[in-house]
Amino acid sequence: MKRIAAVIFASTLCLALSTAAAAQEEAADAAVPEPADGGPSTHVVGANASLGMAAMLVENCSNCSIRFAGGGGAHYNLYLADVFGLHAGIAFTGRGLKASGLANTTSQDEQKIKIIYMDIPLGIKLRFSSFQLALGVSLDFALTGKSENPDHDFTDQEWEFWARRFNLGAWIGFGWAIHAGPIDIVPGFSWNMHMLDEVTADNANNSVRPMNIMIDLGVEFGL
């Protein structure tokens, strides 16, 4: 009987010690916090390249049409909340049009107007899971203006008819973030149009507003 009692006592003691050890391990695990998930990054930098359609909405021009244009730039997003942030960047964008028999030219062949702008977009950025939406205004500075066929740089008169040296643009961008390790690959598209009439010549009887619709491919990295 004593032997049985000793075995029962020893078994009970081992079980108690095991239970105490397990409880101590659980308490230690509870005392150490789990690694925190930082969630979406607050500071995001990115760059993108664009290719698409450039047009100039010209009043009284029935033969004006689109031309292909490209661009690219970099940006920074400061997210004040998981879904809302501020957007700022710098980009270089091609604008213009093509047409035959443009006014103020001597050629009746197809011609192209090419203008390169430095854009400074300012606005807001919204992100919902992988979907992104950006909108705002852009400070646009004309850098170069060229006419093709015959090829030449803009004269003062052509600057007066086709482009202000500075304009304000409205823009909207859509994207879809594809996670690829530490970066996001963001395909999307964007639209922008100048808000001020480009024509500044006193004797002009039309208005001109550049517009672009672009396919974008970007990368973003959270700091």
C-alpha cells in the first residue's frame, strides 16, 4: 500500500511540476509582445514612366489629331492615415498634336507640334488595399517647343499661339500595386489637361488646351 501511495505521490508531483513549467512558459510568452506589423508605410517614394496619347484641344481646327508622347518622373507620398496621403513630385511630359495645314505655317503636309514640360504635381493620394487613386493640380513649365515639317524651334509668335511658358494642369491617376518583395510595381493610367488657354496672342480667334491620356508603369518603395 505504501509503495502504491509513493507511486501515486511521485506521479502527482511530476504532473504538478510539468503543469507549473508549462504555465511559466506561457506566462513568459505572454510577457514578450509579438512582432508588431507596421502596416502600410507612411513615407513612400516612387518613380514611373509613361507612354500614351497627347492632343491639343484647338478651337476651329477640324484636322487636328493626336500624337504619341512619353514622359517620366519621381514622387513622394506622405500618408497621414492608412488610406489618405499627400502627393508631390516632378515629371517631364511631352505634349502637342499633329495636323495638316496648321495655321501660321506654310506647309500643307502633316506637321507635329512637340512641347516638353516640367510638371510639379501636388495633390492627394488614396489607397484601398492595392488600388490607388491620385488627383490634384500640376505646376507646368514649358521647357522646349518644336514644330516638325519643316523642323524648327518655336518662334516667339508660335509660343504665343501654342504654349504658355507656365500653366496650371488638372490631373487624375489610377494604379494597382503589385507586391514584389520590398517594392510595389504599379501599373495604371493617368489623365491631365491644362486649365488656362494657351493662346496669348491678341489677334487670335481660337483657344488651345493640351490634354494627355497616358499608360503608366511605376515602382514604389516604403521608407
